[in-house]
Amino acid sequence: MQLSITPGQIRQNNRLLVYHLIYNQKRIAQQEICQELHLSRPTVAGILVQLEEAGLIRKEGVMESDQAGRKAAAYMINENYRIAVGVEIRKNEFKMLAVNLYGELLDNVIITLEYHNADFYYRELSDAVRDFLTAHDISHGQVLGIGIAMEALLSPDGEQVVYGRLLENTSLSISAFTRYLHYPCTLMRTVNCAAAAELWASPDLENALYLSLSEHLSAAVISNRSIVSGKHGRNSTVEHLQMRQGGKRCYCGRSGCMETLCSLSSLLEPEENIDEFFRKARGSDPEAAARWADYLSRLSSCITIMHMMYDTDYILGGTLARYLNAEDLQILYQKLAVFSPYTETPDFLSISRIPLHDPIIGAALPYIWSFLGSADL
């Protein structure tokens, strides 16, 4: 039996086409929409009225034109029609932010609060989120959802912590938040948030391994513009690959893990300032320069192992990304040539395109993607 497309489905598809064209063009006239989508003027005019009445788009001035006569009205999406929220939980503070439909940061705050896996903590955090939304006049209906990021391994559905050694919150459920926050909520691994932010900023990025070189080492696999969590939520947990016998003890309880070789904490001394370290390492301090060279050697040996398992592009991100330069990449390639049994082509390492971008925006972005991809827009 042949399936037919109903007139209602055609109308809905045309509505989506018009909305996404306005979204992508940022500012466009009705006539341009007709020309781009090959739709009649009455069809487009009717859709524009519907979208404007729903609050999804707005008229904003007129289009610039070299031609004489009346200028056409400019249509834009209402970028604040829906808002997504990202929250990052750390040991001694939590950060929250809100982004609009373009992923643009509306505001962010950091609140000092020591983490406890206890009801009073989740209640206090939830109160702070509601106060944040109220202060920015964001209504309940505007909020698409809240992504809650933390350094932990999570179930594939984002509803439970399956390994939370750093925060001591294994088995934490999303219900700890949703009993107070009456919005869609999802738990997210912090490195996945950073990878999501990288995807948002890099439309051409398809496949890569995102390596976060921050206080703790972590990684995320990007495949076909999606972040792969794995069957049990343990995909790309390279930080616990044992590289050495003995050595510094990892927070997992074992020794010699990649975490103890490539994390930022393996480079810096306790309480050492990273800016001051690189001022010395790039300057005339031989001790700091030697420590940096040793770190790059350790990092290259670990990348060699990972690259043999997963032959793809590697993005070096996290806190350390803003200090890396082209010379560091060349040194890594030189060391990779020594460690690898293959002839390594120097074409797969890159520094994050957004080293100063707040990765916790990535906790909010999945809700934006979901909204933009919705057939019921």
C-alpha cells in the first residue's frame, strides 16, 4: 500500500522550512523566503503570520536595498522564545548559565557552595536556579530544560550516576533535582558538555576524539556529530588506562593511570598558578621548561595509545587548550613519531577552536538542538 503525504504534513513541513531559513539567515525578507524555498507569496505570508502570532518570529526594521521604493520588512526569529539552562557542579561551587536559541549566553553566575550528596544541597541549588530564572524574567514556559554537568560517569539516559568517585555520589538519581526543579533535567558528563560546545561552534566537525586537559583528564568521542556515551556510559574513559606500573596513585585507587600523567594536576604543583607557570615555561626558567617538555612527552605517549585504538582527529581542549600553540603541536608530532610503530601523518591534532568558550554552555545546547529539530515547532 502506497503511503501518501497529507496536506497537513505539507503545511507543517513548509512551516519548518520557513522557520529554519529565517533562523539560519538571521534576517530575511518575505520575497527572499519565497525565492529560496520556491513557495508562493500567499503560502509564505500565511506562515509568517502564524509564526509571528505564536511568538516564534518578529518583524525587526526593514531590509537594506539599493532599489528605490518601499523597503521590505525584515523577519527574525525571537531568539528568546525558548531558553535552555546549564549547571555545573563542582566540589566547592556550582555554576549556572542560560542561553537563547542561538546558543548565545544570556548570563552566568558562580555560587560558592560545598558539594554534599544530600537533600539539603539539591534543594539549595534548585532554589538558586529558580532565583536565577526569576531575576532574568524567564518564565516557566520559556525553559526547554536544564542540563546538569559533573565529573562523573552517567547512565546512557542521563538519569543516574554510575561512577562518581570524585564527588562521592555514585547512584545519584536525576530525581534528586526534579523533586525541586519542575523542568526537564538531564545529568551530563562535563567533558561531553565541552564536546557539545565544540560541535556547536564547528559546523564542519563530524568525527573526533575530544581530549579535555583540565584539572582531571577526560575524553569524549564525537561520531557523525553525535557524542557517543557507550553501552554502559563508560565510552572514552581513557583517564583510567594504566600506563605505568606503580607511580602516582589515581583517584580511582590504582596507580599509573593516564589521569596521573596527562591531567593538569599532573603538571602543576599544589596551589601553583597556571598563568605563572607558562610565563616561566615560555620564558627563561629552565625548571618550568623542563617540566613542560616532560608533560608533552607523557601526553604524546598517551595519544599514541589512543590513536592506535581510534584513528581519527584529536581535539586538545580543556583548561590547557588556551595555553597550547602551534610549536607545542609540532613537538607532539615529533614525539609521536618516536612512540608510534607507524609513520604518523601530522594532520590529526588540533587545538580547540573555542578555548575560552564556556564548556557548560554545552550542558544547555542539547535542549536547543532538540527544539530546532522538533517536527512540532
